[in-house]
Amino acid sequence: MSNDSGLFSIKEASDWTDTSQCLPSVGGATFLIVAYSAVIAIALIGNAGLVFIIARQQELRNVTNILIANLSCSDILMSMVCLPVTIIYTLMDRWVLGEALCKVTPFVQCTSVTVSVFSLVLIALERHQLILHPTGWSPAARHSYLAVGLTWLVACVISLPFLSFNILTNDPFQNISLPASPFRDHLICMELWPSDEHRLAYTTSLLLFQYLLPLLLVLLCYLRIFLRLRRRRDMLERSRRPQGAQRINAMLLAIVVAFALCWLPLNVFNTLFDWHHQALPDCQHDTVFSACHLSAMASTCINPIVYGFLNSNFQRELKLTLQRCQCGNRAAESYESFPLSTVGSEGATKTTSLNRMGSVCAPSPRPEISSAKTMPANTS
């Protein structure tokens, strides 16, 4: 799933002579630069804002939000490292970034994708436990921090082969029999495995354990949640709280479905490349890869858009944060009491005031405002 076949690939010497005539057009290169730049900007700003607000507000640090923040951190890492490298290598068609980045970039991408998938799985399992077994064990915030650490550790271990088998070389250009070949001094970043069997075994394992099986488990969890809530339709009609649970579950499921759809084209491309790369036309190879890779990288924008900007709690916290920034240099005349709501893993809605977080632009205190719809974890 994380193997950028179009970037870190093994080509025959004849392939390079053929693709040397398939240079990207000015319009195509401009589109790639604009598209990747937009993805990078949205991913960095959106995910950084989401992490900042969750970290700043104590009330938002429940299990689900901590895992959402972890998902955003993995997207930030990919946006900072993988996306700029990808656009540079795609446009130049040779590696100019040094051996360290040649090894680190695919390692970071594999790690980031693995963390993202595992975070989605943990979120689904937590929702499943709280809704189907509300009186049983409920994970606490400290458990989520432990899960986050283990997720990154496992992801790094899974990604280690990229550090070992990615090399910087100009060997494919040495066999090109052209007078005064312009490619002789070019370097490429490619995977060099002990055998094709090792490479296929690893990439197929990634497809199964980093994409297909985790997403299947997530969809199964949300299916059971949906069936449980549907069986209690009469109770749902008499209570607003379960309706809020349905809304937040639908939102979390939307993140999973969008993530799966974004990564599907690149997984299909990589599978086809690994098992039958001759089926990909030479001149269309980079174009098809760029489209598939851009779709996958768009997944880094899903979290802040779906979770953040469609979530009333996040919108309220964002507005309050912007107000505090605007008023940060002004003397505080008074404090405004504004209770914040969140979904506690224990099923309780917590409230607090802004008195301890700083002043806001208000000439006088206003009456306490009721909180927005909460998202209860316990919907049984």
C-alpha cells in the first residue's frame, strides 16, 4: 500500500530509453504542482489546527479524539515529507535529494499509512465496545496514549524493509547504448530486493494487513453498531442522545470510507505493477501513477474536513481560539462563561468554563449558554 511503484521502482534499461521521450507537458506539470500544493496546504493547516484544539482543550481529550489527533499527526508527517519529495521526483524523473531521503521517504510513508489505518481500527473498536457493551470495560484516555505508542512502534517495524532495500543508483542508465547518453550521470531511487519472491511476498502482505483486513474489520464493527442501533429504533425516537451517537458514528464511518476510496486506485496500480507491470503503457505510466498517488494523498485532507469542519464542537472551539488570538494583546475586562461539551468515553458529558483559559472580547459577562449536541459514547 505504501510502496510508490511509480517512484521507487525497478525498470529495465530499455524502459528508460523509451520513457525518456515521454516528458510531461507544461500543462500537466503545472497541474501536478498546483494539485499537490493544495493538498499539502489543506492537510498541514487543517490537521495542525485539529491537533492544536484537541491538545489545548482538556475536555476534548477523550479516547476517540486522541486517536483522531494521532491520525492527524500521521497525515502531517506524510504531508511534510512524502508529498514534496513525490512531486519533485515525478517532475524531474531522477533523484536529486540524496541517499538519506531515498531511504527515509518510503519508510515514512509506510509508517504514516500504517498508523492511519491502525488508528481507524482502534476508533472503530472503541465505538463498538461502548455501544454494544456499555456496561463492560471502557477504555480511558491513558489507554489511548499507550495504544498510540504501540501503533507507532509496530508501524516502524513493519516499514523497516524500506530502509534496507531502497538504494540510490545509476545502474539502469549504464546499459543504455546511446552515444553521449544524457542519462549516464542520473540517479534513481529504487527498491533492490534479494529476489522477486521476497518483494512480492512483502508487498502482498502490506496490501492484506495494511489495507484489506483492517478496513474489513472496521466496516464489520460499524455494521454491528448500525444493526444494534436500528434494533433500538423506538428508544432512539424518544431520546436525542442516541441520535447524537448515530450522527458521530456516521461521521467516523465517513472518514473510513473516504480513506478506503482514496487509497483504492494506488493499491490497484501497485498490485498491477507488482504482478504484471508490462500491462502499463510506458508513456502513460507516470500519468496514471500521478493520478492514483494524488488520490491517495488526498486522504490526508479527510480528517480535518470530515471530522473537524463538519463537527459543531470543533467549529465552536476554532471560533473561540480565533477570538482569543485576536484579543490576546488586549487587556481583559471580564471573563465569559461558556461550557464546553464533548463525548467522554465513560458516557458522561463534561463541562467547564473559559475562565482559566484567558479572556475573550466581551465587555461584560453573558449568561451561561447551553452546550451543543453531545456525542454520547454509551448509547445502549
